[in-house]
Amino acid sequence: MAEVAVIYPGSFDPITNGHLDLIRRGSQLFDRLVVAILTNLEKEPLFTIDERIDMLQLVTEDIANVSVDTFSGLLVDYARQKQARAILRGIRAFSDYEYELQMALMNRKLEPRLETVFMMPGESFAYISSRLVKEIFHHGGPVKGLVPPLVEDRLKQKFPARAAQMR
Ligand code: PNS
């Protein structure tokens, strides 16, 4: 049987423990999981694409069937090019649902052969988002347990002054 590949797309600015939990869960369901970082973000990112690739590669290096890539343009075009059968997205709370449903249905309209699979992160990660991690760090709060230790170190390297204020 042909292998089943899934794309896990996002901005990953930076990767959190919630993302990592989903990657681990997804990698057990699919033969191949590609973490795909969107490069043409409208918002101003904190980490460059190269920094995000590096962090993602390092924190997933122990998972054999996971690879890291970038994409621009439409997700469905990228998924087609990668011969992926599905898109993986995480749902944390009800508030995620509306946006995710809209995207999933629009992607299905654009490419009916591509399924979107939703998974829930472990409950201890349900409240984590990259946006909140950045906000907490920005104000000198602790991000331990919210992101992999390597990401915490990279945040501290990027903002040594903030790291010094951290409780
Ligand atoms: O981590 P994010 O920011 O929630 O990820 C959003 C992402 C990258 C999945 C979404 O913005 C996306 O797929 N962008 C690519 C452009 C595209 O295909 N847009 C139409 C989606 S219906």
C-alpha cells in the first residue's frame, strides 16, 4: 500500500509544546508527517524562517518519520506537490473551531481529495499558543513548560535583557 503523508502547516513562531505534542500524535497515525512553515506571513514574525526551521528540526530529530519544510502560496497546492493525503490541524478550544472549520471546508473546496484531520493536544497543552508565549516572554514572565527547553534558550538569546528580568 502507498504511504500516507500528512502536512502539518503553521507559522510556528515559535514552536510550542502544544505543537510538539500534536506532531508526536500525528507521526503515530501517518507514515510521513511534514511540518510546513508558511513563509509569506502578513504579520511580522519574531523568529526568521531559518531560525524556525532550525528549532523545529532540532526538537523533532528523534521522530524518524517527521520532516520540516517551508511553503508559500496555497496550502492545497503545496499538499498536492508533496502528494499528501491530509492536512493536520490542532483544535484546543471551541474558539479555534470556527476558523478551522472555515479553512478546512475552503481547502476541501479547492482540493476535494485532501482531507483535514483535527487532533486535540494533551489537556496540559490546551491553553498554549505561540502568541501568548511571546507575550509572556516579552513581559519577563516564565515560559518554562510552554515551549521546548531549546526554544526557551533561543528566546533568551534573542532578548538577553528580557531573560535577565525573568522570574
Ligand atoms: O499557525 P497558523 O498561523 O494558524 O497557520 C495558518 C495556516 C498557515 C495553516 C494558513 O494561514 C494557510 O494555510 N495559509 C496558506 C494560504 C492558504 O492556503 N490560504 C487558504 C486557506 S483556506
